[in-house]
Amino acid sequence: MEFAKIVLSSLLSYAALFVCAKIIGRKQIAQLNFLDYITGITIGSIAAELATDLENMWKPLVSLGMYALLTYILSKIVMHSARSRKFLDGTPTIVMHNGKLCRSGMKKAKLDLSEFMVMCCEQGYFNLADIHTAVFEYNGKLTILPVSKKRSATPEDMKLSPKQETIFTEVIMDGRVLDENLQRMRLNAAWLTKQLRTQGVHNVRDVFLGLCDDRNRLTVYRMDA
């Protein structure tokens, strides 16, 4: 009986974490700021307690829901208010400008020279003379603008006018029509059926991937390809 309770509470904890992650959004996974870092640690601790506390499971569950709700509300406030975004997320700090280190900026970012060098090396800059400006972002990452001689050449630098690349949109995936993408491109099922028949496909289930370009031309990859 005790074992069954532990299994059920663990499943409940897992489900609660999944719901919280959906509420908070993908940003929690992809890119952490200071607030996300605190929330992630706290929610993980509460979920662990939820999985083992067999007597009062509702208490950590309510707490878990409150943290997820607060994080969601704060993310909406930050999205629409520049002042709150500056207060909660912080602001980028210039740590190097015009090829010179900004000691005040490094002190503000609490970044010492060795850490700065490591972050530069991680981005492929082993010589500080190759860097024009370096900005320490609010998420803890370093953004580097190299000097003009070290920047990658662009078609504009070479006085070239390359043709714009074609943009493809998935309209069929694993034999299933992606209706949202069709609607976004202002296309319909009749157009898709006609395009498929033109290419000798009579059943959408035979298509592994269908890509439509910006000229409404369909490229089909079959299941047996």
C-alpha cells in the first residue's frame, strides 16, 4: 500500500511539473534569466517534496501551482513593461568598447578578467585585439562585435546581389496535413489535393513530408523514399 502511494505521488509530481512547464513556457528551458533560475530550483524542490510527502500532498501541490502562476504573471508584466523588465531581468553591461576593457562595466557585471577571457575563447576570440565591443547580457552570455578586419565578409562587402533564398513551409508531416500552416499560407485542401495528384500521389498518407515554397509550389517526399 505504501509503495502504491509513492508511485501515485511520483506520477502526480511528474504531471504537475509538466503542467507548470507548459504554463511557464519554453523560455524556462531554452534561456534562463535570474527569475527563471530561482523559480526552476524552487519548483524542482517542491516537486521532490510532493513525490515523497504522502500525508499532505495537497500542500506542495498548491505551492507548485502558485509558483507557476506567479512566474506566468511576472513574465506577462515583463513583456509589456520596460521598467519592470529592467528591474527583474537587469540590463546589458558593456565590458569592452573600442578595443579597451571597461573596468567599471566588469565590476558591475561581477566579471573578472579570467572569466572574460574564457568566454571570449569559447566564441573563438583568443586575442583581445580582435574585439571591438563586448557586451555582458542580462542572461549571463557575452555578445562580441569584432573589429572590421575580423568580421565575416558579406555579399554587400563583395558588391554581390544574391538571389533571395526560397522559404519552405511544412504542409504535410508523416502523412498528416498541417491545416494551420495551410491556412497561414491562405491555401486550402482542394489546392493540396490538386498538387498531390499532379505529382502522382493519391493518398496523403503516402507522403512523409510535403513542403510548400513562397510561390505555392509543393515538393513531396514519399514514405518509400
